[in-house]
Amino acid sequence: MARVSQEHLDARRRQILDGAALCFARNGFHATSMQDVLKEVDLSAGAVYRYFSGKEELIGAIVAEVIGSVREAFEEAVRLSPPPPPDRLVASVLGRTLAARESLVVDGRPAFPRLVIQVWTETLRNEELALILREGYGSVRAAWGEIVEGYQRAGMMRADVAPDHVARTMIACVLGFIAQQSLFGPAPVEVLQDGLRALTTMRAEDTATGGSQLG
């Protein structure tokens, strides 16, 4: 019997993950059955169960893969001295994440933002998935914290703010942008990049004046 190549195994696994992601984005996790996934990927039950035991393992693998690629991208930035400015770094990582899944489309719109919302919803019921997400975001937050420390050492960012506070804020910006795409439709990452650049280049005297006017 001919040995199946690793490339074939990887391609089959990719096929299953992408098909499951489309099903979950289209109908939600609980409304999607394994039979729906089998139909989407046009494979037998045996072929799919060779890779994944069920829906929970599929969604866990999808989440782990996305968070892993994001974490690796930020860890690459940590090794740069200084790291790229926040607006460029966020646009680069988010753009890469979206581009890797641009072939996944539901009703003519990108499926990835919808999938993210479905995952968030499922974490309220699924503690194992919630743990994967918490650990993943924790690693991304840690990498962002190191990036902020790099900014501070280079004099690019004020040093009187805790790096973790900045890390949480940057993650919130990205997640909020993805949520907007799910609710209101696609938008290029340049929108987020421009907004962050505008916010991070405000002059101290301008913010002080604005604050006094509000007071």
C-alpha cells in the first residue's frame, strides 16, 4: 500500500478545518452537526474522524491555529529593536490573519469575523474552549507587553503607563474592529491603521487643552 505523504495529510486537515469554519460561521456552533461538516468538505465520516473526534475538537483546533499564528507574529516583532509602531504592527498582523482566510466566504462576505463572534459566544458554554482562548490571549498579551517595553526603552512611548494596560488596549482595538466587520461589513485594515496612527500621534499640549475644556 502506498504511503500517504505528509503534504496530503496536511492538505486534508486544512480542507476539514476550513469547511468546519464555514459551517460554524454560517449557522453557529450548536446548529452545525458533524453531518453538515461532512457535506461541506465532501468526505466520508471515517476520513474526517481520522483527524478530529468531533465539533469540540474542530473548533478548538481552529481557535488554537488562529491564536498561534497571531502570537508568532507578535513574538517576531519582540525581536526587533525597536518594534514597528503600533499602527503598522497591528495592520500587518491583522492583515496577514485575514488574508490567510480570505477564501472563506459566507453570503458574499468574509466568514472569519463571523466565526470570531461565534467562538466568543461558545466560550460562555464551553469551558475547554474558554481555556484555550484565555491561554492564547494571555500569550498574545505577554508578547504585546514586551513590545510596549521595547517602545518605552526606545523613547517611543511614555514610560509611566503599565505595559500590560497598553497590551490590553491594543487587543481590545483589534477585537473591536473584527466585531465591527461582523456587524457592519468588511473594512480594510488601513481603517484601523489610520485611526491608531491618529490617536498615537496626538500632541501632549493638545490633549491637555482638550481636557481643560471638558473640565
